[in-house]
Amino acid sequence: MDEDVKYMKQALKLAKKAADNGDVPIGCVIVYENRVIARGYNRRNADKTTLAHAEILAIKKASKVIGDWRLEDCAIYVTLEPCQMCAGAIVQARIPRCVIGCMNKKAGCAGSILNLLDIKEFNHQVEVKKGVLEDECSGLLKDFFVRLREDKKQKQQ
């Protein structure tokens, strides 16, 4: 099995965990020397904070494991294209590679709206690979929002 697919499957499992908790299903893993050293999933609603994005939580954990804020030898796998906060954190953490499941046309900052991961004026750029398990990642999000709208509709009746 392709390594990118293997790690994205793990990120998808975490995204499902977020959905089970009522959060938008986004999952993330950080890999160092061919092993997952950190995991995160969206917890904005659960933790009641804007900062509880999958990538931010995983970066925080990976930094503890590595013992440094620089994650220069890591790769980050995320089911949905990072937002501006998460893309900025990826650049700041010096993560060299970002693998994305599906793109986010409304808030994505790895190419959809803008690409914070590849601004030449920054001291660090990130290699990006897009579309790994894209159908599974986007399907999970679509199903979540369909259920959310149905639940909202039922509550209004």
C-alpha cells in the first residue's frame, strides 16, 4: 500500500471520531521516520475554542514528542485542506511536506483561496500533495453536513 494512502487512512479514522463527537470531520496525523508520532482531530465544538483544529492539536503533540517546535523531518497528513491558521502553523513548524485529502474552496489556504504553504517571501515553503483518498475525505464531509442540515430541519419542526 502506498505510504500516503496508509497515513491518510489513519487521518480519516480520526476525522470519523470528530464527526462522532459532533465536530466537522477533519483528521490529521504527523509522521516522523515512517511512524505516526502525533494525531489530532477537529475539536472546536467539543472544546469550545477556535484553536482546536486537527492540525494545531497534532502539531502541539508532535512538538512534545520531538522536543522542539521545529518539525523539519516530519510530514503532515490532513483530510481537508488547511485553513489560514493551520497553514501558518505548518509553515511556522517548518514541516516540509503536507498531504491533503480534499480541498476546501471556502477556506483553504494550500491553493484553493491562496497558498500560504508556498510564499517565496517566507523563510520556509512546504511541498504539497493533494487528492489522497479525496473521495473518502470529501464524502465524509458531505455526509456530515447532510446529517447536520437534516437534524436542524427536524428540530425546527
